[in-house]
Amino acid sequence: MRSLVILAGLCLACQPASAMPEQCYQALVKGSDVTGIETHCGYLKTSRKKAQQAYYYDRIGHAYFANYKHGSGTADPSLAKALESLNKSIAISAIIRRPSPFTHDLRGVVYLESKEPNQARSNADKALQDFNTAISLDPNKATYYLHRGYAHSELRMPDAAWADFKKAKELAPSDPAVQEAYEKLRKDFPERQ
């Protein structure tokens, strides 16, 4: 899905560099996703704190998703592994009552990116639930509204998509990704402006 490329700038925004070992952070920033995955798996094995485990599973999911986006590997295994890691992160976060809006948003994007034709509607519904959760946890993040707008668009709900894109534009008026999404929606649903 071409329209979700905007995630690239968002991926590392959820945690500061100091929250993870520098070597691992640099591997993810530079796009060395295999190194990032292996490094996080190593740190995960030694981590005993649930919050660290949730964080590392989130980062592993991010690395697999980045691996998919950069085309280094086959799409389905990378997306499936990203989803598996993000599910673990969300489950642990629920246990310790520290949910991450970023993790829910990223899992929603992974659902939208899944190319399984017989599950497109189901995946868009799951994505929508994750975007709703992300927005409830952090209602001032334009990217979450933008992603939810894409889910509404996939579900052929143009009025809801328009509302989300307008909210994203209100929160981040100069963001080019928001403007691009707005223009795409105008083309897809010209009768609803």
C-alpha cells in the first residue's frame, strides 16, 4: 500500500535513543534491520523486566516491518513476524498497564499492509481498532488520525476518512504526508468534499 510510506519518519519516534543500547539504536536508524532484530533478540533473552520485554518486542516488530518495507526478505514472513512481535508487546503492556499508542499504531499499519486478499476487510477492521486505541491513548498525534483515515478509506467509509484527514491536517497543517493523503482522498471520493 503506497500511501503508508509515511511511516518511515515515525518509526523511531516512540522511544528516545537513551532507552535502548546505542549499538542497537544505530542499527535500526541505519536500516540494518537484520542486525537490529538479532540485537534486540539478544537483549530480550537477558531482560527480566516486563516493561523492557514489551519495549524490545515492539522494536523487534518495528525491525521486521522495516525489513519488509525495504524489501530485504519476503513480504509475508516479515509481516507475520512483525505482527507476532507486536502482539507480544501489546500483551505484555496490557499486563503491566502501560499501553503504547505507537505499538498499536504500528500493528494497525502492519494489518493494512497485509496483502491477503481473503482477509482484506478483516485486516482493515483490526487496523481500525488499533488506530482507535492509539488515538485514545494519544489524541494529539496527527499520524494516528492519518493512519485511521487510511483504514476508513480501505473500508469504503469516506465520511469517516475525511473527518480523520481533517483532524490530521488540523494537528499538523504543514506535514506533507497529511497533504498527500488529503489529495488522494479527493481523487478517490470526489463527491464527498
